[in-house]
Amino acid sequence: MDISVIIVNYNTKEATSECIESCLDEGSGYKIEVIVVDNGSSDGSIEYLKRLYGDKGAKVIIKANKNNEGFSKGVNVGLGNSKGKYKYLLNSDTKVEKGVFKKLVAYASSHQDVGVLGTKLILPDGTVQKSCFNFPSVKNAFEEFWIGKEKKYSSFFSRETAGVDAVVGASFFITPGCFEKVGLFDERYFMYFEDLDYCRRVKKAGFNVVYFPEATVFHYHGLSGKDIVGGSNQWRRLFPSSKIFNGFLKHYLLNVVIWSGQKARSIMSKI
């Protein structure tokens, strides 16, 4: 098995089906398996997906969790059941462009120091999603929100292939050597920061994280998490994950620096 594609589904059966179809029709000729992990959906996802893909045999594997225990746990169920040399995590609200697998494998196989590849993500309006991150630090937060230096704390993208601290988990290609050393996701993260945490562990293991815009994936951003968190309630998942990733004190210090910097710049702009 060349590639295991892992998709966590939660009440997005139609979008998940489109993502599966894009993988099956990708065209590179690799032997792939698509593992869909349903996180306790209430929209009939299991029945819907089994009806569509029940005759696909080993190509499409559907795993069902009784409850929604978070993205990281869902991913780990998929990883634990995967047989592919490469592990490719895709959000349920994505569709891969033809030839993506060939491009990712070619780059990864010729760059043995790479642990994770992130692709270019195209949003519904045709713009490129900012999907790269520097690891959060008080210094970076101060430089962006007080001094005004761009791409220090907030997400960004590059027009060329580049090494970065982290990429978002919506399109997250893990190489075999990296997976052997780093392993599964940290299940303390229900949602948010699990991708940054994994990238941090990748770098600690001696591998690089690379943003690879030559490979394109379409992302209907936010659809995969709309029934879990939304709008003004997003902080209910974001803050606990931030505290785990940054630590209690750093979490609050970062928020003070960001909030005060935004306020100060807002005041200065009115003077």
C-alpha cells in the first residue's frame, strides 16, 4: 500500500463523499486506501457512506466512533488502521487536484529530511488560504501586534516551497520515517493546535516541515467543524488547546500582548 488517506467525518457526509471521490479519481496510479473515521455523526453519515462505498472493498474503509471524542482521536483511529507507506490527512471539506499524490511522493522521496508536507489550499473564492505558522512566542506576538511586522504570529502562505514551523492539518502529508519516530497525534487536543503540536514534535525528532505549493487542494474552509464549534463560541475549543500547547502562563501572556497591541494600534490609528 502506497498511501493511506485519512478523513475524519462529523456530520459532513456529502462533503466527505466528494473528498473521497477526488482521491479515488486523483489519477497518479498509486495504490491507495481511504480511511474514513466517523466521529459519532447524527446525520446518517455511516449509512450514507457505506451505501456509496460498500462495494469498494479495501479502497474505502469506514470506521465508526460511537461519540465525538475530538479530531486527534479520530485521526489516531485512522492512523492505527492504516497500511500505507505515506499517511495523508485530509479534512472532510477538501478535494484534491489531479496529480497531487504524485507530486507529494516525488518531493518527499527526494528529500529524506522532510517529515510533513503541507499543500497549497485554495478557498471557495479562489484565494490562497494562509496555512503556515511560526510557533507562537511572546516575541513574535509583540513584533506583529505592537510593531506591525507581518507573518510573525498570524498565519501566512508562501509562493514558493519553503521550510516553515507548522502547516495546518487540513492537508497534512506524513513521511514514513517521520511517522515511525513521531507516531500518533496527542489526544489531549480535542480540536485546534493538534497540527502545531505534531509539527513541533516533528522538528524535535529532527525532520523538517515544508509548505509545498506545487500541490493544490481545494478547501471549503470551516465546513468540517461547523457543527462542533462556531462563531463566537470558537474560543471554547481554542483556549483549552492553547493552554495545553503553550502552557498556562504563556497562554495568558500571549493573549495580553495580542489584545493590548490591537488596542494600542487602534487608538493610534484614530489620533
